Amino acid sequence: MGNPLDELAGAVRTPAGQPFVRQGRIFALTNSERALHALNYQVGSPTLPFAGLVLTAPPGRPVGSVARAQLAA
């Protein structure tokens, strides 16, 4: 599995490269832990930033706590 931010950047570049897509109008709709990846992507000054974020059910605790709980399960 690759770096989630690299994968997300590739996922944004794919539609952005289409002639019928306006690059400044790409939004992210994420769920759960993916919300953290979308936030990290956006605050990292990407070449193609999102026009907006829709974060559904982002984790309510630090990612380290989430990872430890998942590993313990």
C-alpha cells in the first residue's frame, strides 16, 4: 500500500486532467479516517487544492489512539 497523501494527490489529478472538469471546483467527500487524509492533503499546500471539504464522521480522537484501538481489536 502506498502513501495515502500520494494516492489522494493522484486521485485529484485524474479528474483535474479532464477537459470537462474545472480544477478549482473539486470537492472532497470523506468518511471516518479518510477525513484526516483529506485534511492533511489540504493543509499541505497541494498543487490542486480542494474547493471544499465535506467530512462525515471524522475521528473524534487523535489518530494515534484510533490506530492503537484498531491494532488491539
